[in-house]
Amino acid sequence: MKTVICGLWHVHAEGYYQVAARYTDVIGVYEPNEAWRKAFCEKYGVKAFSSFEELLASGADAAIVSTSTDTHTEVICRLAEAKMDIFTEKVLALTSADCEKIEKAVAENGVNFVISLPHKYAGWIRAIKKIVDSGELGKINYFRFRNAHNGSTGNWLPKHFYDAKECGGGAMIDLGAHGMYLADWFCGMPVAARSVFTLACSNEETALRNTDRVEDNAVTVLQYANGCIALNETGFVTVGYPMTLEVGGEKGCIIGNGSTVTRLTAGAAPEVVPFEENLPAPIEQFCTGRILPGCGIEEAKHLTKLMEMAYA
């Protein structure tokens, strides 16, 4: 498969390139920032496209999209019209209306579509999902996911990740996307959402870069028609906090992280649950052609809808 890299804006772009180079023939890279493009292509010895139009005319079979989120709609629709299969970084677009445009372009042009929702394929999270789906915990009434890092306090996030126009927001729409798609996977779509977004970074250098004052510490609570509550916690101001997933039901609960998963029920000792197999991440699925359920256009649309609700 001949692939192209469209955009180097996202911090995961380099990792996507490395996977693509392992499984496919990467025939070129386009990034409108000439300095980024030149440095990347010199580092990896890959061809640089001088324009988006040159990329569209390259004859590639597939494109890996890691442009800024606000450009996804136009970029992905034009790539689909050029008959390229699409892999995209999350989130798909900033509005549900734009997601519908992308879905229409993908369907009309008969191209494959994959979005990066990687935690759905992690063995420890799959172990929790298996138990929840078995009914052992009874009716599920509580979900909590926490995923945070120190990108702001450590001052390592790129400046453009604080650009409200390009990103659509701050910590919640970026790192918080993982908790949103997992909440959808475990609990479905909510009926309402409430959020608390704050600025908590004490790093003066980062504060000067965050001129749009996008949130760096965030919690969204999702409310479900059946009485379930889901908490999605994220931020750029915490170091050392393990990624944590908790699910509670009427008959028990299960708590896990990347090191261990434990089932707890009344009157019984805590039980350590073995992990399920790690499955290939969406980028590897895309590059090998072995695409698994769970990272398609419907899931992408749900994620954008959840972000709309969180930011409303």
C-alpha cells in the first residue's frame, strides 16, 4: 500500500509515520509549515510534497491525517474524493455537522476510514469490558476514567496545542478524548453533560504560551437515562497519576490500570483479573488492512458529539 502523511501538526504524527513505514510504502509527506516539513523529511529521508495538491495527485492509496483539528473536514473530504483510504487522529471534527460531511464523502467515494481510538484495544481495558459485558456486575450505574499528564506543568506540549481555533479547546478535547470514547463504549450515549474546566498550571512559561487560556484541568460528568453516571477526568497538570478505569454495578465493581485489574464484590476477597490480549492499535490495523470493529465513522461521530456536549 502506498501511503502519504498529511500534516505534522499533531504530536503523534511521527509515531504514525514510523508504523506506516514499517508496513507500507510511504511515498511522501505534506505539512504546510515549511520548517516542520523540511526537518521531518530530512530526518527520515522521505519525499516532501510542496503542496496539498501535489499530495492529492500522488496516486497514493491511503492518507494518514494529523493536521490541526479545525482543518480535518476539508482535508479528509478532499482526500476521500481522491480515492484515498483515511486514517485520522481524533477528534474527527469540531462539530457534528462537519462529521456528517466527512461521512458523506467517505461513503460516496467508497474509501476505508479509521480513527485513532487506541485504548479500546488495550488488554487491561478489554479485560474490564469483558466482565462488564458478562453481566457479573449487574446493572452498571457508575463509570470513571482518569487520564492525565504534565504537558503544561512540564512545559513540553507544543504551543499550538493551546490554540483554541486549531484544537477546539484544551485538555478535554485532546487527552480527554480517550475517556469520552471509552464512556461511549461502556455506557453508550448520555442524555446530558456537565463540565468543570479550570486553569491550574503554575508554570509561568507555559502560562505565557497559553494565550487563549484553554483549560488544562478538566472533568466532565455524563448523565444517562438509566441512572448511570460517568466521570471523565483529564488534565495537563498532573505527573505520576496512573491511567485509571473504574466501573461499578449493582452486584460489584472492577478497578484497573495498566498494571493490574481487580474485581470487588460484597463478602468476597478482592480478585485480580488476568488481562486480555493486547490487540493492534488502529494505526497498525489501518496499515496492515486488518481493521477491527470499534474505530469507524460511527464511533468518530459519537466522540465529536460528546465533545460538543462537554463544551456546551
